[in-house]
Amino acid sequence: MRILVTGGAGFIGSHTVDALLARGYDVRILDALRPPVHEDLRLPVYVPADTADVILHDVRDRAAWEGALRGVDAVFHLAAYQDYLPDFSTFAHVNAVSTALLYEVIVANRLPVRKVIVASSQAVYGEGRYVCRGCPASVAVGGPRDPVRFPPPREDAQLKAGQWEVLCPECGTAMEPQWTDEGVTDPHNAYAISKYSQELIALRLGRRYDIPTVCLRYSIVQGPRQSFRNAYSGVLRIFAQRVLTDRPAVCYEDGRQLRDYVAVQDVTRANLLVLEDSRADFQVFNVGGNRRVSVVEYARLISERAGRAIDPQIPGVYRFGDTRHIFSDVSRLRSLGWEPTVPLAQVVDEYLEWIRAEPEFQDHSTGADERMEELGVLRKVGAR
């Protein structure tokens, strides 16, 4: 059985390629090796070019799909564009249009592809699920309950005032974040919109043309091979860069944002599970670490594991478009027998070991912050 992995030279893709090869599959990689993740079109040393077929091309190119899909039985579409820069059309083209091209080529050429797995994101939930303790309780079967809310993005005026928590749109009370399941989506930024569009394309076309399709909404994936060159997103790589160069991690807002971090090994096991289990077909699954950790707590853990007694900084800046809290309910994937197993300290240790061994390692975080500030993505409390 031959599997195509788009983005197979990247972070999640390369781990998935390794696991597929270990399981005995034939593997083909389609990757454009684009910056900032890659540099100078160089294939990373961890990509098994001797055992996997590697095609260097862009997923936005129809001809690339036609060549890559030849003789393929299943596809992991993991190639994606992700950062916080306001180049909205790039998100749409790389993430959504490429997915449309995938199905277009399969259908037009009557290719016998038996499954497609699409990498989506927790970002499609926006702020996710909250409850309001301030509003009068609604009456539900079995007794009263707190009203459930799926709030809109926080207004910039609120953030400029340094008021971080998500407020109930009805009573103005700060609400409590909850575990968010797959039921309600509300993408807020360009990346999230493009990923949800990708889901709709994949699931609707997959169902219409009888191509079994699965969408996996990854939480914040962490681990070795997460490129240090892209310092616009990915808190482990950003904080590790600063701490390893003897500078404090910089926490946006007040550092108390709650996040859900998942190890790349656990994500890889989820990928193979839905490939091989037909119960997953035509469904969407959260893939998370089943933990809620504040950003400042994570910053302290990274400093501790790096052996550096450097307290994080909280300078009163925020990234426009960020969610306040988000952590995913993984019950649906657990029902198929999957569990997240890798402790967060192990995730940090493995990433620090990997990044320290990289001969070209350097801190890109300052330049990324300067670029985001220049483009109005990174903003200061009280600024006009």
C-alpha cells in the first residue's frame, strides 16, 4: 500500500513518514521546502530519501498532484501555511485551494484513492466553549445548569485596556473556559478560516464522491523537528530559542492563557489509527494532550528543563487575533482506542535536545516580534 504524505519533510509530516515506513507502507513525500520552515530548498537530514520517494513541488500546482497521486492508495494532506502575518490569500491558497485540487485530480482521473486524512486545527473553534456563572441558570433535564456560550473574538479596545478574560455577551461577567468538543466551530482568524474551509471541502467532496475522508483537529503540537526558523507561532520553539540564548521567554497578555499541548508522537499514532480504522471515515476528531497548561507555567517549565533560572517576562503586549483559552475534548478519538501518553516534561526535554544539536540554531524570535509589530499583529496595552 502506497501512502502520499504532503508536507512530509516538515514537522508532523516527517514523524508520520517514519511511522508509516516502520509499519511497512511504501511512502511518497510531496513537499515544496518553503521558507521559513525550510531554507535553500535543502531536504532535512531526517527525511529518509533513500527509502521514501520524494517529490519537490508545491501543493497549489495541479500538475504536482497529478504526478504525486499516481499509484497512491491513501493520502495524508499535512502541508499547510501557518503563522500570524496578514497575508490572507496565502492561507486560502495553500490550505484550502490545495485541498480542492487534491479531490479534483482524484475525481477527474478516477484514481482509486481509498482514504484521505486532512490535517486541520483546534483554531477552528475560535474561543471555544465557555460557561457563564453570572447569568441566571437555565433549566435543563436533571436540574439547572450554567448557560453555555461560544463567544466572539475579544474586541481590540478591550485588549488595549489590558482586560484579557472573555466576557459574557449578555451580562458582562468573565466566563469560565470549558473542554471544547467537535460540535461547534467559529474560526476567528485567517488561518482558522482556511483550515475550516479545508475541512468543508474535504468532507463534502469526500462524501459526495465516496472517498473516505478524516479530518484531525490538532491542538498545539510540540516536539523535535519543529523548525526554529518560523518564530511567529509555536510556543515551545519560541520560548526555547530565548531561554537557550540566556534571555527570558516573553509571555503575551498576562501569561495566564490556558492551552492544550500534545506531543508529536501522540499525533503520529492518531494519524495511523484513523488511516487503518474504517470507523473514523467521514468524521472529525480532536487530537489533544488532555491537559490545560497556562502559558507562563509552560515558560517556567521550559526554563527549568533547560537548566536556566530565567523568569519569564510579561511586558503587556498581545497578539491580535489570539484566543484567550482553548483546550480540546478528545473523547471521540479515545472511543477508537487512542490516548495521549507523552508527558509534557518529556516533550520539552526532547525538543531541547534536538534544537541544541542543530548546527544552524539561532534565535529568530526577536526578528519575528519586530515583524509582527511592524505589521500591527503584535500590539501594546494602552497604545493608540
